[in-house]
Amino acid sequence: MLDQLWSSLDAHYSEMIEIRRFLHMHPELSFQEVNTASYIVDYYKKLGVSVRPNVGGNGVVATIIGDLPGPTVALRADFDALPIQDEKDVDYKSTVPGVMHACGHDGHTATLLVLAKVLHNNSHLLNGKIVLIHQHAEEYAPGGALSMIDDGCLEGVDVIFGTHLWATEPVGNIQYRVGPIMAAADRFEITVHGKGGHGAQPHKTKDAILIGSQIVTGLQQIVSRKIDPIHSAVVTVGSFVAENAFNIIANSAKLIGTARSFEEDVRRQIEQEIEQVVKGTCLMNGAEYDYLYFRGYPAVVNHPAETEFLKNIAEKVPGVYKVEESPLQMGGEDFAYYLQHVKGTFFFTGAMPANKEHAYPHHHPRFDIDEKALLIAAKTLCKAAIQYQLDSVSGQPISI
């Protein structure tokens, strides 16, 4: 059965590339993906697949119904881009100034669309339903997953699988992990209210830049001195703004940063420790402050049985040469919300360009992928869906 499906995927590989490159040339930012969503909807309508647009916003959900009874398997792909200028010298370079697919979401979408076509054309082989979740706004919290879930995208779903094309790992690698695999991604804002003045009279001021700098230094001690070293965490200040003329001592300064963690108690501790550092530093300097902590996506926590299942089936997928446990990743993903509602797993599909000189990390202006990874991702998701349905119907693992 799978040989037939895989041969069909091979036959449609050029279409995958065509879709991916079209989307790469026409990226849209989170919550603005109107044209991309329309493209996805039109694709399903031409196939004759039942499709629901505007799910939780710009989300799209399509459903393929098999001829035989069985469970409902959901597969998810995201389709938003990032506010980054595309600096690659390729024919499919972004045509939208300041916006590009710098994380592989164009590839995720192309993979799922063509896989849906193949599954639809072979629906007589399906033991149950396949739900294709095309999610908007993964890159920007609160993200699109929560609103899509609230709008019913997981209704009747028994299990969900998702993958991320991973440009830092070679093509042919599949990485999995039981339990936490990606971190909770939070944001904080700190505004220091000092007392500005003349640069030649610092004794009459409360220098917001100096106070802010002390805060930055103090924050670095949270992970190294407050968090149990057997637990992973990150506290990073990414923006420090206090614009003034050269001879003015700043009246205020604003710091924006991110905190990453895997355990909920560590997450809460970091939130509290940041304020303690800010409060203590400002008190010492006679300054005031505002502190805001925004909870982003929770940690992505994979379910054990479904992850072991994915590991076992991936070892037999054509093009996969290595299946290994993933290290913990400090990046965030709102796939976490799906896993809080239904069982499933999220894994990485190696997509590193063959020319290592072109291997740039995610969110880089020259980011790109080896498009052979699209086919491997499609075949892995295909086997996960088909095998899961067959195992559920038979009540025991089956080799296909």
C-alpha cells in the first residue's frame, strides 16, 4: 500500500517544489495571510476535497474521508512568513520587500498540500479520516493554533502529527523526542523611569541607561544563580532603547527580552526573579519602573506512545538515513496547544542545503532549505497517518 502512495508522492515531487517556490516568492506576515489562505482553499476546491476557510482567522481545515471506518488523524502545517528582507540570490527570492519565508513554512504548506492530493486520490485505502490543518500566524504570539482550536479544528481528532523542516540538520535525518522538545517562549518589557538631565551634571540625575545596564547584568544571574542547573532556561535582553542627544542623561530606558524554559515551575520562577532584579536595582538607584511579562507559547510536550510510534515508522521511510533523539530546542512553537488537547507528536525533518556555505539558521536573511526534505517529510507524515489508522483498526502494530 505504502509503495503505491510513495510512488505517487515521487510523481508529484516537482509540484511540491513549484508550490513551495511560489509561496516563497509571495510571503505574508502573521495574521495577514489572506492570499496564502485563498491559495490553499482554491487548491482543495480544485481537488474536490471538503475545505473550511477562515478557521479561527486565516486558518484552513480540509478533510479527507476514507472508504473504510477508523480513527481521525490530523496533520498540521503553518504558512506565515517573517518580517525579514530576503537576501538570497535565487530565482524564487521573495518579491515582497521586508518579508520572507525564513523558517520553512512555505515548505510545510507545499508538503501537506501535495500529500493531501495523494491521499485524496487514494481515499479507498484510508481507514478513517485525515484532517489537514493549515495554520496561520505561528510566528507571532498569541499565534493561530489557539483560535483554530477554539473554532473546532480538533473536533473528532484522535491524534495529531506535525513536522518542522530543520535547516540545521542534514537531509535524511529525522529527530524525535519524548516529552518536552521545544521551550515555552515568553516576552518581557521593562521601562526604567529615572531623572534626566545635562550630561555634564550627572549628580543631579538618575541615569536610566546606567540603571538599565545594571538590570541587564543582573538578569544574567537568574539562570546561573537562581535556577537549578539541571533545568534548562534562557533569559535574553534583545532590545535596549534610550534615545537622546550625546549630552543628555536619559530620563527613561526600555528593555525588551525573552525568557525560555521547559518546566512550568521554572517558568514561574523566572517571571518572579526578573521583577526582583528590576525592583531591587531601581530601589537602589531611587528610580521607578514598569514591568510586563507576556506568556507566549507553552513548551511543546510530545506524548510518549505516539513519539515512539513515529520513531519506529520513520526508520522505514525511503530517504531517511538516520532517526535520532533531538536535543532540547529553545525555540518556541504553538503546536504545543494541539498537544494539550489531543495526543500526538512533533518532530524535525532535516533540510540542510547540500552546499554548507548556503546553510543558514532559521530566521536568517539568507535562510533556505534543501527541497529534497519536502518529499521525506511528506512520506513520513503519510506513513504516520496510514500506519496509525491500520494499527488502531487491528488493535496491534502492523508492518506495511
